[in-house]
Amino acid sequence: MHSAILLLGLAGLFGKFLDLSPVVIVFGRAFFACTTLGLVMLMLRRSTDSSPKLPWRWVAVSGALLAIHWVAFFHAIQVSTVAVGLLTFSSFPLFVTLLEPWFFHERRRWLDLLTAVLVMAGLAMIVPSFNFSNNITQGAFWGIISGFLYAVLCILNRRLVATQSALVLTGGQNFVATLVLLPLVLWEGKIPSLREVLLLAILGVVCTALAHFLFIKSLAYVRAQLASVVTALESVYGILLAVLFLREVPSLRTIAGGVVILGAVVVATLGRHER
């Protein structure tokens, strides 16, 4: 599980490694991921024929959300820093807290509302000013958009994964994301170099397909409560890797805001599973 989260944290660094637009980066990531997952499903003899029929309408919606979420995420990192992009994206539990009771007709709890307030406080600490000309403010804005879209995707996946194989679902969503972004990639007309193609392959195969496979596999041995807490370490791993490979050291203000956000996420997760 930690290997999976480490690889997911590493994925954010490719926004700096690659001199490509977020659209091209996400297209490459989704293309290599869905190709790899398709091969894995063939080797495991696991296809849509042996699973309940895929609700392609909802797979299409969730795949489009995945594409836009990733584009916003990499744009956040490119205009600011890896730390700002990862930490503001980590605000997605705030949106899950606000939206999930509405979608599933569940009662709101005081702990969820407290979590929302803490996450908002953490975000306010990260944003230096509300002047959109500031690159950190821009990065935080796109990171929050990415977090909101991911929250909606999580809620949709909660419904879909009840009847679908997580492997098939992930492969289908990456396939849709590839199709959605293909016209934009062709319109840009940017042809990646061999080095960039190799980096995109690593991003799609190792940091996406392999990471999701390892995470799904780990759920057979690890309780969901622990899994949810470990997932919060994605930002921590990503920031440490950015310090190591990019010499990108976050400011004390960013670190303080991140501690508040991640602390709120962990407390809310533990409280939810305790219930």
C-alpha cells in the first residue's frame, strides 16, 4: 500500500519533469494506463464479458471527470509548486463531506462540519493572497478545482464499484479520458520527444496502472480504515520527492497549511470508520 501511495505521490513531479501542456501529459498518462490495464485484464482473463455489464454512460461521465481533474492537477503544479498542487488537491475530503450526504441521503455529523472548517483554514493558510496574479494563488485555485472534481469522481465510484471490478472500472475510465483528450492533443499538434514519451510511459504504467493495481491488491490484506489514512500520505511523499529531485522546498506557511489539512483528513477518516 505504501508503495502504491509513493508512486501516486511521484506522479505529481511529472508536471515539472515534462515540458508539455497538462492536456498532453494527461493524454499520455491515460493512454499508457488504459493500455497496461487492458493487458493485465487479458492476462487475468478478466474482461467486461465476465463481469456485470459496464454502465458505459456513467463510465463516460467519470472518465471525463478523471481527465479534467488530472488536467487541473498538473496545471496547478506547473503554475506553482508540487507542494501547493498536492496539498490543495488534498482538500477533496472537504467536498466529499459536503456532497456525500446529499447524494446518499446520509445524516451530516458535527465531525464532518468541523473537518470542513479545518480544511478551509488550512487552505487559507496556503494561499498568500487573493490576488489571482500571484502564481501560488493560481496553483491553489486549480488544485482546489482538481480536488472538487476528484470528490465528485469518488462519489460516482462509490456507486459503480459496488457492482463492477475496480480493475475494469479504472481501465474503462482511463480509456474514456484518452478519447476525451485526443481531439485537444491533435489540435495542439505538439509531438513529444523520445525522452518525453518514455517519461509519459513511466507516468502511465508505473505511477498510474501499477500504483492502482498495488493499491487494489493491498485492500485484500489491509483494513479500509488504515487504507484511508495511508492515502493521506500521498502529499507527504510527493513533497519529499520534490525536495529530493527538484530541490523544491515548501515555505513554512505551505507546510503549516498542509499539516492542518492532512490532520483534519486523518481525524475525519478515523472518526468515520470508528462510527
